[in-house]
Amino acid sequence: MQLRFLGVDTRKQGSPQLYATDESYVLVGWKLPDDDPSRIEISHGLLAYLERGSCIGTLLKDTGHGTFHLSGEPVTDPKTLAQMKIRDNEQSIEVPKAKEIRPDDEAS
């Protein structure tokens, strides 16, 4: 899978990071204590790097302290993982890329 780097919102050179493919987003985020490889934590600020008119096609659960928890398909392909810088306390998931639809988009 070929990734396009979109942005990073970090304080210490690590997570979270956002990448895109034609049909999905790949996110590098912090591992959660439950050690579930399909769940990560990302900062609110990372969403500023989403491609215009799109959104992350999965539920974001606000933690109340500037981050979200979200789930997706764990990235395990070595060639894809080699395109990212992932630390020991981080992991990567792939989520669908969806079209942003807002109530103010509708015709009056």
C-alpha cells in the first residue's frame, strides 16, 4: 500500500501521524492499555490534516483531555509499516476515508 504523508501533531517526534491512500486513512497513534491492536489514541489536532471534504469513517470517542480513541484495521504489511516511523508505544490502523456531509451543505 502506497501512503501519502498528510501531517503529524506531536510534541516528542512521534505520534500521532496521518497518512492517506486513495480510499483510506492510515493513522499512527498511541497504544491503549487494553493492548488491542485495532484501537489507538490520537490528538484532536491531527484531524486538521484530513483531506478537504473528507472525514475519518469510524467513530471517534472523545477522552475529555484533548484526544480521541478510535478503532480500525491493524496495519501489519511490512512494506506499509516501513513507510512510517512507529515507536514501541505506538501502533498503526487503517480506517475508511468518508465524504464529509454537514447539515449546512443542504440546499435551502
